[in-house]
Amino acid sequence: MKPSHPQAVALMVAVTLMWSIAGVVTRHLEQARSFEVTFWRSFFTVLSLLALLPFVQGRSVFGKLRRAPMALWLSGLCWGVMFTAFMVALTLTSVANVLVTMAFGPFLTALVARAVIGDRIPGRTWLAIVVAGLGIATMYGTEVAGSQWAGTAVALFVPLAAAGNWTLTQWPHRGGRDIDLVPSVLVGAALSSLATLPLAMPFAASWHDIGLLALLGVLQLAIPCALSVVCARVLKAPEIALLALLEVIFGILLAWIGADETPTQAVLAGGTLVIGALVMNELLGWRQGT
């Protein structure tokens, strides 16, 4: 599956919407906390992908995994860091604080892609990163006040790992190779499950909690993360990271609607700047045919 550029953009928008449900769902957990939340979500992601990957790619997918190149394992490690750090951060600070911290992703991704694979970033994309950064700064200055810094520090691992991951998805193509990195999501979920299992015990989650975490494993990780890797075959790393900022907007809105975490006027204004930057980048790219 290799979508066209417009299809990949639309697919990434859908991906960010699915990613954004984590915050509001987490706020409705009854007993599960911190590492147990991370374990169950990653565990159900593993189960989902063990069923989905053979259905989509055939049973040979697991044989290919045993012979996979280093790029797939490194990508899996990045996914594992992202899965673990994101959920732990959500239990330490507000949804908005976690999401705006993650929004450093486009800038970091552009730098890493430029340094590692020599990816030339169009001027319009740099402009979009700057405008989106201003929007994030508007939101961030308000949300950080009074927040818990431990959550912010943990959340910073997400954009760092994402920058490495999106660059890795581009790397094989620069050398003329076509490596299927979709199974790297399974690797990342397995690593996250194994890393957090000892810290998650003894389990305290209710059946209500387990149901919600199973929902996250399927709809918030397994499906959208696999689709994002498909999008990465078409979109450049900085563009993916820019589009991923929509998770910030969707996540804050869903937390507002479903968990009564009301955003300030500064957050709404900053969110408008972020959306404007994304729309500007895509419209200019469409007009320029890139």
C-alpha cells in the first residue's frame, strides 16, 4: 500500500485523531496508574498487531521479522520509548502539558533529518515550523505554569524518539531500498510491555480500566501507528512531524469535551496558529506541486 500525497495527508489527519484519544480516555481510568497503564496499553497493542499483521501482510510477516535489518529494530526501539514515555507523562502532569511538550517534534525532526539523511527542508516547511512554534509557545507559556516538571521531562522523550523514528522511515528509501517498517510498531509495543511489566505489578486495574486500555491498544496505537508508517513512505519526515501536531489540537479539545480540562484563551489562540501553519504548508506544497 502506497497512497498518493493527498491521501497520505488525509490519512495522517485521521491518524492524529486516533492518537489524540489517549488523554481523555486516561482521565476516565478508575484504579490503574502510571506503569500499569503503560503496560496494559502496550500489551493490547501487541495482541492487536499479532492478529492484524498476518491478516494484512500474510503469515510470512513473522519470518521477515526474524530477518529484518537494523533499521526496523532501531525504529522499534523508538516506538517503545514513545509508547512508554507518553503514558507515564500523562500520569504525572496535565494532558495539555504533555501534548505541547511533544510539539517540539517538527523542529527536532527537521534537524535530525537534515543531519542524518541530508533531507532538504523547503522554505515553506521551515516557515510553518516557526509559525507552529509560535503557536506552541503561546500555549506552552500558560500551561507550564504550576505544572509538574517531572511530567514535562518524561514527555520530552517522545519528540526526541519521534524525530529519530521518522528519520529512520526515510533512510532506506534514500538508498533505493524498500524496507517494510510496519512490524517495528509490534517490536516497540513488545519492548514497552516488557520494560514496564515489573514496575506495573501488583496489578490494580479494574475490568473497566482494562477495557479502556484495550481500546487504546487497538484504536490509539496499533492501527494508527501502523498507518503512520505507511504515510511515511510518501511524506517527508518534517511534514509527518508537522501533521502530527494535530494530535495536540485534537487532544486538548477532547480533554476539554470529555474530561473538563478547559483550555485557556492562550491555548485556543496558539492552537489557531498551529492549524494555520499546517494548512499553509499543505496549500503551498500543493500549489508548488511538492
